[in-house]
Amino acid sequence: MLLSKLLGERFKEKPQEAKSISHIFLLRGGYIRQVSNGIFSMLLPAQKIKTKIEKILREEMDSIQGQEVIFPVVLPGELWQESGRFEAVGSELLRIKDRTNKDLLLAMTHEEAAVHLARSEAKSYTQYPFMIYQIQTKFRDEARSRGGLIRVREFTMKDAYSFHTTEEDLDKYYNKCLEAYNNIYKRAGIPEVICVESDSGMMGGKVAHEFMLLTDIGEDTIVVCDKCEYKSNMEVATGKLEAIKKDEEPIKKVHTPNINTISDIAKYFGVPEEHTLKAAVYNVEGESKPLVIFIRGDLQVNIAKAQKIVKAVLSPFEDYENSDLKFGFIGPYKLDLEKINVLYDKSLEGETNLICGANDTDYHYSGFSIIRDSVAKDFVDISEVKEGQSCPNCEGKLKFKRGIEVGNIFKLGKKYTESMNMTYIDQDGKAKVPIMGCYGIGVGRMIASIIEANNDQYGPIWPISVAPWQIHICALKSKNININDVGKEIYEKLNKKFEVIFDDRGLAPGIQFADADLLGIPVRIILGEKNLKNNQVEIITRDKKIKKLVDLNDVYKEVELIVKMLEDSL
């Protein structure tokens, strides 16, 4: 490729709309251009990177017996109505109608399409297990598009779906896919990616893991132990909470005018916030009664955990005028349970001498004991962990880190196959419902993540496996030597085996080097007048770890050695 012919301007200024490192360099380096909010066109450098990532994805999926297929981007609404997601998923799902007024949608994920295909093709147990995968465009009407390719509305994803006859078989394949994902990230130059437990969210299923690249610009909070290997997404993280030992005292009603926040209550009674109890009230989708969650005052409700327990979507309760609840003063003591549902967090189990609402405006109780003064029998984990809390697996402490999700895997179970009436005939002659797994990786987000993990102040440092080109030739401007002719000769020779881009524009060194840094090519060959007089060229790797003068006759051999070394280092 001649740089003079490459479409896409590179520029020095930081784009105002870009905040993350990857977004800045993708715009400055001429990789992407925004078409609309969360929708981008990709120029040649980004497209070449995308193609190489997809090649890695295909090779790893094929290595675990995946069969590549392709599903439609536009799906009939009736498929998602079968699974129950057409109505359940919110505005992220773009619903449209065709000219006959038939419901259609732009797929944001393809579980329904996978079941639709598999149920017509896999009718006997002899065909199981199997996995089908695709690399396809998807659309999610994301409300918070940000970070360039990190969070978008239109995106390319590799999604795979496995089908099994037993849970044990799914478990074995799930672990194979987990290992394949580790290989993918290593080959793509981001071995720092870690696997954490996660919430299955709208995908359903009981077990899920996310693959996270730890970075300060990540939008997810990752909980890790400072001693053991415990790692989890905040949505499902757990920690040890021991009951705070306090002497039990008589319950007493106290006048607390205009004091209705935990911090004010703690100050008024002269106790730490963990000696208080608070109530959070939610609407439950499909349920007329509000849900009251009681939790220790210093903790926060984890909505993902709570939704998994009630098996419904929760939203903050706001119909205050039509409720008998005394907001700001709700407590479990003598609470009328006829018009509400209640959950108690594990943080309250065994607690005594707490401050709680008295279900009477401007009044609280002191000396509340959960065993003595409430009807609570069951306690569930619905609180967010706190930094510094004890690890659930050892004596270590939990720490918070930020991360970008670069992949996820789910044990879906029978959520889709059962709702969509997919069956096969087992060896006993009976119709049975298969069990599913699901495995996704966003290609564009991987491009951004690779930059976040591999960069300096001047631009990306592309790993050799995904770089748009392997070698970048810079022919510096000279009045005395036709350096472009020498560059062209090297270019034509190297281009027979390697992917090479040749800066043939004859511009000043500063401009050439700035563009080369933004393109981030692993190996750079610099042709300058001074070195060429000595029959030498300079070879530098983009990460600056190798910098040497090489005889013109040895360029091909030296480049071959450096490229192999970079490949072996992955």
C-alpha cells in the first residue's frame, strides 16, 4: 500500500468529542469516522484490523468444532415473541414494521435465530452436541453511546450457540470455549484480559462469565481479592459480612422530626451508619404490590441480584401519593404486609440494637432486633459489596478495579429451547428439550481495547497479529538522493511476503513520523540520506524496544527475524 493513496486524513489535534485513548487515536489516525451517534464507518486500516481479528475468531471457533453460519440482521418479531423477549426487552431493541404491518426487528443478539435454525436441523440425539457461530452485524439502540467503538449502536459481533443433551456435556464445552477465549485475547495481543463471574441479565441462564480488560476508562466495576484468585463483576460479587455484636436493648420509639436520611439518622443517634437499617422500595414488573427491601444502612441494594431473586425487572417506586408507606420512615417493626412484598438482605441476619423507621412520619425506633422484633425468617444476598470487605473465599480484602467487557459466555440452559418448543428424539425414543450455551465477542470493542492496552502518547502500538500492516517504510525527503527509488525497491521485495505500507509522499520527517506513530505499524524502516550514503537503513519497532542500523543487503533477513520475534512473543 502506498501511503499517498491511502484514504483517510491523520491529524494532530485531539477531537473534542473523544475522551478515551482509543477514541482519540481512532479518529486522529484515520481509522473511523462517525456517521451518527454510536454508528461509524471504518476506513482501510480499521477494516484490515477487523479482518485479522475475525480470522483469529474463526480459527479458535473452528478448533472447538464450531460450524460457521449466518443469520439475518432483520428478524420477524414473531421469533422474539416465541421467546418472550419481544415485549420484555426495552427500547434498546429497535422494532419496525414492514409494508404489510408485520412486526420486524433489528437483531441485537441471535439466540432466537439460532434456535429457529437448529430446531429444524437437529432432531435426533445422534446430532448432538454441536455449536454454530456467526460474525454478523447487530444493532442495539444504546442510550449511552460513548468511547468511540467501546459502546456503539451498530456493531459486528462473533456470537456462538452450542446445543447439548446433558448439563455435564454443556459444562465440558463451556470450559473449552472459555479456554478458546483466553487464546483469542492472547493471540490478539491483550493477554491482560481476565475472566470474571457476571450477571446473565436479559440473556437469561444461571451461569455467566465476562472477559474484562482492566483499564481506568472501563465502565464496569470489577471486584478482585488482594490475596486469592477471586474475581467478579460488581453485579454478582459477594463478600463476607459478619453481624456487628451489640448488646440487645428494649425497642423504643423516638421523635425524629425531618430526619429521614441514613447519614442524618446516624448523626442524630450518635451511631455509625452500619448500626442503622434502611428500606428501598421498588416497582416489580407484572406485580401490583411494591417490593420493600430492608438492608443495613451502610450498604446499597444490588439491583441485578434483586431482579434475579424476584425473576422480574425492578424500577424505583415513585407513586408516593397512592401508597400507605411512610417514605423516609419505613421500618420492619409492626409493618402492615398486606399490600407489599418484603425481602431482607443477609446483612441484617442476627443483627440487634438497630435504628430503623417506625412507619410513622418523623419517628424512628431504636433498639430494634431482627430476631425479636420482626417476622423475618429468610435472608438473601441483595447488597453491593464494599471495597475493603472480606473476600468470600479467603481472608483477603476486596478491591475495586475498572474494566472494559470484551467478551461474555453464558450457560443459557433451556430458556430459549423450551420457550420456542425445540425438541429432539433421545435414544429412549422420547422427545426432550436441548440445553444451550452462548458465547459472544464484539469485534469493534476488541479493536478499541487493543489500543487501550497498547499505546503511547503518540498513538497505538499494534500487536503484529492484528496490525493493519506489518512494515512501514518511511522515505525521508532529500535533495541529493532519490530516496523514493530505494524505498520502492525495498517495498516491492518485502511486499512479496509481508504486508507493507510505503510512505512515498516525500514529506518532512516530522510529518512522516507522526503519521507512522498514529498508524502504529510494528516494524518501521527509515530511509535517510545520511545512512544511505553508508549503504544502511534504520529499523525501529513501534514500541522502541529495537532500534538498529542495518546494511541494505540485510534488510529482508533482518525484517524476517524481527517479525518472527514479535509473532513468537504473543
